Amino acid sequence: MTELYLGLALILLLTIAIGLVRILRGPTATDRMLAAQLFGTTAVAILLLLGQAAGNSAIWDVALIFALLTAVAAVTFVRRKDIDSTTETEEHDGTD
Amino acid sequence: MELALIFDLILLITLIALAWLLLASSDIFRAVVLFIAFGLLLALAWVRLGAPDVALAEAAIGAGITGALLLVGLGRLGSAEHYRGTRTRLTFLQRLSAPVLIGVMIPSISLILLLELSLHASATPGQQGLVNVLLDVSGTNHGVTAVLMNFRAWDTLLEKGVLLLALISIWSLDQARPLFRQNDISPQLTGLARLLLPIMIIVAGFVLWQGDHAPGGAFQSGAILSAGILLAILVGYTLPTRRQGLSLRLLLAVGFSVFLLVAAATLLSSDYLLKYPDSLAGSLILLLELVATASIAALLAAAVVGGHPPDDLSKPVDRSSAVNGGQT
Amino acid sequence: MALTDLITAFLLLGSLGFFLAGTLGLLRFPDLYCRLHALTKADNLGLGLVVLALMIQSDSWQVVIRLLLIWLLVLVAGATVAHLIARKAQQDGHQPWRR
């Protein structure tokens, strides 16, 4: 079972690495923030799996703190007065 | 075992790549988000290194405070346009310097580290044995807490001083200005805060209590509390003006001051800085952890708010000109 | 392999599907709102299935409650943040993508 947990944690880590492309490409500030939000959830999943694999409950405490606090950065972003308008002007990226 | 190694390798490569990308980013906002992602992965790295104490601190600081601090700081810079890096023409040598630095330095440092590890890794178990022997008289049941609050408490004392100094520097720069839109708070956000705030306080207490026998302690607990304070500010709670004078300053300084008093008392009574009497060690550590938690929570939150409270507390700050000035 | 292990493996595989879909959506969907929609699936079900898989493996109710608490926190925070981000994007004048 340990292999299964670690294997899944590994693939989830890879999804974070690949998802970094969205932070790099944007195009809007909100897109970048979204990617960070997804990484937060993925990191919680990875920590749960690592904790189970290692049988160490302290790792789950780290996951708990992530789960509790990742909203704060996103809420700060949403409530910020000054939106950097320059990154917001590029409306869409042409993926179609 | 193999899988764990691959996991570590990918984590390492991603961390280095992230660090490079965020330092090289010409768009500051992108750098901030990359830094948030960096914090997440760094916590994973601490977990893999077998240091859950540091991972807890990194999670609390990285997820709760750093992101908010940088985003707020970015807001204070005004429009990002002025701060977007301009590309200057580099000479051939300048352009060569980065690849040479990376191509030579990183391999050589890695080589030295690898040699060092292969020679000494198994030979030196660190101070673990010594800490275990002395744990009984340390006043706590967790090795890391014993080191931080007793054996090397002077490090922690100075750390509290650094945090206080940092806030004094921030306060000396400017007056605090409301950074968030006061109107237009969505009811869902208020609901989220009402739900999360009590849980944050309970978890902060739990982490502080747990520091006695497992990973946890004042810094982690204070960081969680400060994220709670920040969330409260974000949904529009304000500190009553009467509390922003002496009471606030006392709260900010109490952690360092009490630590300093204990240090002075131990120096006078035992000739050694922060050498607690054995019978009092437990109570002293508890006292220091409690006041440190309160101060750290207040200091970190105040650092995010930035700037000292308005001098004339009866008047609200007129910030419309200052904030919008940079934007147009 | 015991039955519980089999169920755990099955659930973990399912969660992997949701995380992969979330990442794929984040990278490939044409606009902000679509991407938002994709990644909330990872919040809800991706993590939910991991939590469920680990709950089956646990032997004490304290562990079950801890896992449940973590999942509920992510669920509540994720849903609210998704709403707030979509709302802000709309206020900023982002037009939803049309074919």
C-alpha cells in the first residue's frame, strides 16, 4: 500500500509541476491566483498521502494548517483595493 | 523506497526551477504567485526531510501570511506598470555571467555536498542523543521545543527581537492606510470568516499545546492566529481606536520583553543566560510560549497591515488621494 | 490483498482522475470561468476521494474525524473562494468565453 500512496503523491506532484505553466502564462492575475489555489488543494492531498505512507500524524497537522489557511491569500487577492490593471488588460489568451 | 527517491528528485527540480522563475520574472504579480507556490512545495520538502516542525511553520507562514503580505505590498506599490522590469541591453560578458555562474557553481556546490554527505552522513547523528539525555530536565517533552525554548533559548530570544525590530522599521516608514475595499463584502465571505475564525483559534491553541510533546509551538500558533486576524480585517472588522495606542504596543512587545526579563533574572540568579532552575523550567517555558504566541500573532498581522496606527486616532485616515495617486 | 485495500486503491485511482482533469482544465480551458469550474472538481471530489480512501484504512474514529475536518475545510474554503474569484472577475469586466 505504501507504494500506492507514494505513487499517487508523485503523480500529484507532477500535476503541480505541469500546472505551473498556468501561473507563467496567466494571462490575467486571476488566472495565476486560480492555479495557486489548485496547488493548495493538491498539496493537502499529497500531505495526507505522505502522512499515511510514513505513519506520521504530524504531517497531517501540516495538511490541516494548509486546509485552514490557503483561503487567506485568495481572499486577500479578491479584497485588494489596487488591482494591477496592466495584467488585467489582456483579456483572453487565444487557446482556441 | 525507489518511489520516494523519485518524489524527492522531482520536488527538488521543481523547487529550483520555481526559485529561478520567480526571481527572473519581470511581472511582479507573477513572481508573487510563484512565491506562494514555492511556499507550498517548500513545506512538502520539509516534510520529506523529516522536519515536521519546520513544515508546520512554513505552512502557517507560507499559506497564511506571506502570500497576503506580498499581495498587500504589491497593492501599495500602485500600478504594476512602473515596476515591470525594463529589458536593458547586456554586454556579451554580462550575458555569459549567469550561465557560467549556474553551470559552474551549482555542479560544484552539489559535488561538495555529495562528497560531504557520503563521508559524514552516517557518522554524525547530530545532537539528537544529547537532546534526548537532557530532555528530562528541559521542562518539555519534545526535543525541538527543548532546543528552542531551553538549550538554545537565546536564539529564540533574538528571533523575537528581530520580529519586533522589523515591525518598528515598517512603522517608521509610513502610516497605516486601509488596503481593502470596505464596501461590497459578499455575505459568503462573511460567512466563511465566521466559520473559519473559531476553528483557527482552536487549531492555534491545539498547535501551541502540542508543542510540549510533538511538532508545534509558539511560532506556528502565532502565525495561524495572525492569519485569523488578517481574515477578520479582510471581512471588515476594525480594531477600536481606543485599543490602537498603548494596548497595541504592549501586545506587540510583551513577547520580547518578558523573554528579556526572564533572561535577565536567570543571568542574575545563575550566572548563565536563560539557564532556568530545573523546578521552574516547565512553567517558564509555558509562560514564554504564551506571551510569544500573542506577540507573534500581533506582529505578523501588523506587518501585513503595514504602517503605524494613525497619530490622531480620532480622525480616520484620508487615503483616497494617496492610494489612487499612483494609479492614474 | 484485502478488500479494504482494493477499495482504497480504487478510490485513489478515482481521485487521481479528478486531479488530472482539474490540471488539464486549468491548462486547456479557454477562459477564467471554465478553468474555475475545472479546478473546483479537484477541491471537492479529488481530495474527497483521497480522504475517503484513507478513512477506510484507518482504525480509529479520531483519524476519521481529522480527515473529515480537513476535507470539509478545503470544501468550504474552496467553494467560497471560487465564488469570490468569479464575482471579482465579473466585476472587473471579464466576458465569458463564447465559441
